[in-house]
Amino acid sequence: MTISNLMISKMLNALNLTELDKIIFVTVLVVSVLSCSDVQDREEPDKLLSEDKMVEIYTDMIYLDAVQRSNHRNFKTYELEASEHIYNKFKIDSTTLSQNIAYYNLDFDANSSIYEQVKQNIIKKNEVIDSITTVKDSLKKVKANKRRAKLKDSIPSYKKNQSKT
């Protein structure tokens, strides 16, 4: 028995665990030890996309996902594919995208910066959408008020004409 096996068996006996608990404990322990690796060693993708390009891609992906979730029938009816739109728009393939996502996910600072910029893009676009919605709502109110005013004006003149006959 090696020293590590002896240590693990003594630890398990001290914890007084059942066989299943021992298996789970050892599995978690082994996975924990193996997962503690140096993540700084990352391979640069064949076609490295800039952080700004990744910001654009992530922003589009978020909006396409939102549209697809809210208008799922239209996506099916028109046979639209969000991922194909991303590949065509940015002239990339799925491998390039997945390699770049994996590359930037291993760089905490770059990834944080990308997601902060994506967040700012979404906030800005939502402000524009909100202002457009506000203007449209105002125009609808103006049109409705004009229609009501026109109806009020036409009713009395109609009644006056009938009372004369």
C-alpha cells in the first residue's frame, strides 16, 4: 500500500463512513486534487479574434437568444438559425468560435472586460429601444386625442343637422 492510499484509508476510517460514502468521498477528493491545475497554460486559437470582436459576437448572441426565446414560432417558420447568423455575420466557423470562447474563458481579466463591455452595449441598446418606445407611445396618444377630438366635433354637428329636419 502506498503512503497516499494508507492516508486515505485512515482518513476514511476516522470519518466512519459507509462504503458508498467512502466511494463518493474518494471521488470528490481525487477530482478536487486533479482539478487544481495551472489554467494559465492556454493555447491561442488558430484564428484569434480580438476582444472587441468577441464583445460584438457575445452581444449578438445574447440578443439572438432573447429573440429566439420570445419569438420561437417565427424562428421555426422562417427556418432561422441563430448560430448560422453569427457565423455568417462575423465570417467565422463553429471551431473558431468555440476555440476563442475557451481561450478567453481562461483569461479572467480579459473575460471580465469582455462581459462588462457586453453589459454596457446591452444597456445602451435598451436605452435606445426605450426611447423609441416612448416616442411611439407619445405619437399614439396624440393620434388618439386627435381622433377623439374629431369625434366630439362631429357628433354635435350631426345632432344639429337632425334636429333641423
